[in-house]
Amino acid sequence: MPRVAGIIVNLVPYHHARWDAFARSTGWETHLVELTDRDEFKVLEFSADARFNRHTLSSSEHGGRHGLFTDMDAMLNTLSPDVVCVSGWGLAVSLAAMRWAARNRVPLVMFSESNEFDEARSPVKEMFKSRLVGLCSAALAGGTPQAAYLEKLGMAKNRIFVGYDAVDNGYFAESTCGLAGNDADREALGLPANYFLACSRFGKKKNIPGLIRAYAAYHRNSPDGHKPFDLVIAGDGEERAVIVSTISECGVGEHVHLVGPKGYKELPHYYAHAAAFIHASTTEQWGLVVNEAMASGLPVLASRRCGCVTDLLSDGVNGWTFDPDNEEELSRLMLRIASDPDLRSEMGNRSREIISQWGPARFSEGLRSAVNTALANPKTKAGLFEKLILELSCRKVS
């Protein structure tokens, strides 16, 4: 029975759902090693029983590079895993685990959400990445574009599996079904009768000001006989002041509601009463909120630069994609979906059907295949050049 160790920054609900499904379905000894047990927004923190074993490198939080690498070495020496799974190539905690695995000749599985288009690429950086990917025996990618990028970086196609980006579909489906149509619940939360929902951290790439401008255009251009929906935005972050200013400049203060960050138990209430979900990021490796919205039975309007849309969104079927720089296009789609309740219902049902194939079970199946592949195809000992690349990468992110 393989002993598997996964390395993450911190345990949040989607990690719990994925790894619990994997541990339960395989029966394998499963360890999840997190850098810290705290999340900067706190709202994602939760407690739940799990089949996997949880470990926290608490002393690494303020110990700098030396503390992290010392703690990781000690943890993995104690766990003695047969396979180590790391989240990408850009996190210090992942690189610390990769260094231990390379030194101890333990097979690596790489998790990757990156696509070729999510940021500008330079030949030098791509060479470094390809060398780091080359240290891994298998990979679990988010979906189709993420798998294609790993293949371009040198991972053999038959060693790449998909399904990394999953949430607890059952939780959102069951919770929202129980709340749908409950006007008393909606009114208690101060939510309007009809609204578009957006949910994200308030970072620049989330493009919330662009969404608000598109919403303002939708509101202005709504024809007689159509009462415009409101816009509810859940989240918080460094762009809040810019967002508040944009709402004021667009004159939509009565119709755009900033409801703050919402915890895991609160989120289903906001999904349940929404008419449609919008995700307008200018760049996004995946976009797990789209999974949550689809599992909640919502039609989705999502930026074409979200890494999830290739696999999860079909234009005219469960929503539409749009250019995040084209606010007019988004405003037209908002009007289109708001004006047809039957279409919204049909698209919401299709969302649930599509996302049912992208849940924790998909993650579990993909990871089982990746682990078996890694065990059957362990890498040879890292050469001097690969070791140098790994050491330089470790120093860069520390």
C-alpha cells in the first residue's frame, strides 16, 4: 500500500474534499503537509473529520528559508513517503519538498493549474520550469489547457492526468437546493429579489471595477419592461477602495452590494438566491468559484482568460464566455441572461450536469493514476544541472 504525502500552503475546504475523497477511495496511507494552519482571510478556515493525516510546519511560518527547509526535511524523513505530491513549481514549500524528494530519490507528482496564457512567458523562465517538471514522474493538471502546458514543458502526455481543480460539489448542490426559493432566508440576508453574483478576493486581476462598469452599462441600457437585476459582490482585499470609487463614479450605489467576505457555511446562501454568476478576471489559472457556482445550479458568465472555461463552460449551453477587456460584450450578455428566466433555469441545470464530472472523485481517480504512474516510472537521480536549477529556484522564492 503506497504512502502518499501531499504538500500545500494551508488546508482549505477544497483541499479537504479532494484529499478526503482520495484517502477514502484508495485506502492508502495519506498525509497532507501544510505550511501554516492559518489563512489570511480566515473565512476559509473550518474543521472537519478527514480520512487523511494532517501535519503543519508551524515553525516554518517565521523561520525563513532555513526554517522551512529544515522543517520539511524533518517532516518527510519522519513520514517516509513513497510518493510526494507538490503544488506547482513557484512555491517555497513545494520546492522544499522537491529538494527532499530529489535527494532521497522519491518519485514526485506535480499538481499544476498553470496555462500557457495566464502570464507573459520568457524563454529563460520556461527553461527553469521545464527542468523542475523534468524532476517529476507524473502530473495531475487542472484540465485540458493545464495538461497541454505541462506537455509543452516536457512532461510525457501519458504521464499527465486531469482533475486537480475540484470542489465539494455535493456540499454546494445539497445546501443550495435546500435554500432555493426561501424568500425569508434571502430577506434576512438583505439580498435583492434578483441579482448577479460575483465572489472573489479583491485583487487587481479579478477585474471587479471592469465588472461594475459593465453592470452600469447593462443597467442603463435595460429596455422598458425589464427591471434591472442588482449586483452582489462577496469578498474583500487590497482593491476595495478602487471598487468603492468605481461604484460611486458609475452611479450604481443603490444597486451594487458589497457584502464582504463570506465563510464556507455562508456561501451557499448567496449562490442559492442568485440568478447568475459572473467571473471577470483578466487572468486566472482556473477559477474555483466557477465550480462552486455550477454545483449550485447557476448559469455562468466567465472571462475567456479563466483556465476553467475550456472544460467547464460551453457558450449557449450553461452560460457564455467573454473578453474581460470588452465591457460592452459583458453588459450585453448580462441583459441576455437576465431577460430569459427559462434559459437561466435550463443553463443552471446544465451547469450541474457538467460539473458533476469534475468533482472530488475526478481528483481521486486522477491522483491514483498519477501515483501509480510515478511508482512505476521513478526518476533517475537528479543530475548536477537539475540540482543547480532546483537550488537556484529555492533561493529565488525564499
